[in-house]
Amino acid sequence: MTQVTEVRDAEAELLERVPHQLFINGEWVAASADRTLDVVDPATGRVIRTISNASVADGAAAMDAAVAAQADWAATAPRVRAEILRRTFDLLQERKEQFALLMTMEMGKPLAEARGEVAYGGEFLRWFSEEAVRVSGRYGENPEGTGRMIVTQQPVGPCFLITPWNFPLAMATRKIAPALAAGCTVVIKPAELTPLTTLLFVALLEEAGLPAGVVNVITTSESAAVSGPIIADPRLRKLSFTGSTPVGKALIRQSAENVLRTSMELGGNAPFLVFADADLDKAADGAMIAKFRNIGQACTAANRFLVHESVADEFARRVTERVNKFVVGRGTEEGITIGPLINAAAVAKSDALVQDAVSRGAVVHTGGTALDGPGTFYAPTVISGVTAGSDILAEEIFGPVLAITTFADDDEAVRLANDSNFGLIGYVFTADFARGQRMMERLETGMLGLNTGVVSNAAAPFGGVKQSGLGREGGLEGIREYLSTKYTLTPDPFAG
């Protein structure tokens, strides 16, 4: 009982430190008309913090602040921008346990996974602090010999960043860090369901010395109403969104009016291919990471397990054995490996997809049911024999459900894997490196994990093809999304 009490005391103390207001022009301010919204712990159903609920007017004020700060921030020396990002990284390392606990409370992921997200999210700060001083151009003679070409990179200008609920720290750092490194100012709107981590993170930026107006945060339950005028503002230059494909399409249509630069990291339907020659233990271990990381609530989550018919039964046995060892509960508790889904709708969706597959002949090996509350939990599930036409093969599950179907040869595996409007990531397990190389070229995805269940890294370009999005985040490519290219021609300095 003493340990539980201490944990609850730590949670209460942390929540008191989390800002509960909007951050506009370097100040924490209440929303107009004192509007509020409640943040709920999905593991308990309890309200853990009441925060400001931004209106259209608040969004406009945040945009005004970003525009006013743009010129000075763009003119700030790259080294100064880099040092602010690096100080923020260092502060995050000092307070990593606070951030991990906060994410577990507002999103539900187990504490061990939350710590992993702090490490991953922090790397974007460190990586882009280093990239800030490496933005380069080129100089050279034109082909005619009549002049010199100078190509430079400049910040695109004020940016509007919209982040999802499932990785509340990493999605914020993955967008804010390259924007600041490039010299852009920001208005960020975190998801209504998990806004606390972003608020606490922006307090770190403030502490690290970020000038007023460079980053502005609006939390709101009326996303479309508040976002619409910001996107329509002719002073906005860039929109970056991570979320569902339907919402992304709507935002692209809105952004077309002012021909905004856009980055869209949208839905996924990741295939996980296991060939007959694969090391099945490595494949099963990879499946645990690729499927159940973040309770399956990740755009990179393996969605369709395509397994060679000769090893499908054994693969199902091995993954079921591993899944049966998961411990479900509130992520703050010791030993918990699977937390709650984000809300009741997510539970209902997972269950509906499983029941549809079962009605078409699929077999449940373990799980397959929602769990009693409090909280919104779904049992970790393995099903096999999923047949063509099942909804679970077409829709992003976003839950702890591993669904297996089979293939007979390489061509069928590729056809099934590519039979999707999405193309974010794929996973391939094979002992044949030549086959792996062929899969690299044949699979229609922006990323591929070859004999590994996780690929995300701050130094690598993250993004997809087809309806999984536009642009890349992270890596050398990440900062380019926030830069525009300018070409200048000068006369031949040696003429006349």
C-alpha cells in the first residue's frame, strides 16, 4: 500500500507542474472566455488535468505571435538556434522520468515504453541541433560562362504543426526541432486526448531560452474550427500533420488555397512478411515489437502478417506463446507490458475487426475480447486463417491484434503486401539476403524493416508513399521540409 501511495503522490505532484494554459508569445495565458477541456487517464477513466481550451481567437493570437517573431528568429545565428535545442535535450534527459510518467498517465503506454519514447523523442532535439549549423548551398559558374550561380536555403516561414495522441513527445520533437533548426517559427496544436506532454515540453523550451513567439501552443477540443483560420491565413507558409488519411486529405485540400508547403504522415497498413526460410524465433520476437509496441497504436504497427503456408502454424504457435506472457494493466504498475487503448471507440474498433474476421473463418488463438473496466482495455490477440475480404486486412487496426494470413510464393507475398492504398512501412523476415534485396525494391513502402521489427530513428527519413503521406521527417531530409531554395545569378566577376 505504501508503494501505491507513493506512486499516486508522485503523479499528483507531477500534474501540478504541468502547465494548464495556452502558450502564446512567450506567456502562459488562459483561453478566451475561460474555456476548458478535461484530460482523461484511459487506464482509469478519471480526469487527471483540466486545461485551457483554445478558441478561434486564441489560434489567431498564436499565429500573430509566430509571424511577429519570424524575422528575428530567421536572423538568429544557426549556432544559437542549435544551442537552444541542445539545452532542451539536456533538460529532457534530466527529467526523463517525469515525461515518461506523464505520457503513461495521459496515453496509457507502459512506463518502460514511455521511457523509450523519451529517448527517441529526445534524439530529434540532439540530431537537429547538429543539423542547424549544416544547412548549405552551392556556388558555381553557369554553363554559358556569363555569370555565377548562388543557391541558398532559407527558412520557409511560420509553420502550423498538428500532432497525434499516440506519441505525444516524439511527434512534437520530430516537428518542432527541424522547424526551429531551420529558422522557422511555430504554432503547434497537440491532440486533444494527450496534450499535457506537449505543454510540459514547451516549458522546457522556454527554460532553455527560446525567445517569445518562436513556439506557440494551442490546446483545443475544436480542432477543425480553430485550425481552419490558421491554415487559411496568407502569412502561414508550412503545414505539417500526423494523423489519419481522411483528415490529412481534408487538410491538403485546405492548404491548396494558399499553396502551402505540406508534410503529411498519414495512415498505414503495414505488411509483415515471414518467408519459409526465416528464423521463426527472430520473426516472432520482431512481431512482438512491430505489432504490440504502443499497444498496437502506431502507424508503423504491423497490420497484416503474411506468412508462408509451410510455417504459418508454427509461427502462430510461437507468437501466441509470447503474447500469452503479456501482462495487461495500468502502465504505471510494475511488470505491465500492455496498457489500455486510448478510448472506448478504439476498443470497439479492435473487437469489430476481430469478430468480422472470425465470422469469415479466422481462428482465435488467444484474446479476442474486450476486458472489463475501469479503463479501456482489449486483450492481446492472435488470430490466424484470415481470409480475403476481411476488414482487418484493409483497415488500420490500431490495437493489440495480430492477424495472420498465408501465401504460397514470393510473387503472391508481394501482391498481397502491395494490395493496399497505404505504403508507410513493411517488415520482411528471410534468411536469403538476395530475397531481402528484391523485397526492398518490390514492396511499395517508404520504409522497410529487414529482419527487424523496429526502424524508427532520428537520423533516418520517416515517411511513406501512396496514401500514407508526403514528405519525410528525421534524417538529412527532415530539415529540408522547412527550407526553401533560392537561386541568385550574378554577373561574371572577371568580365570587363
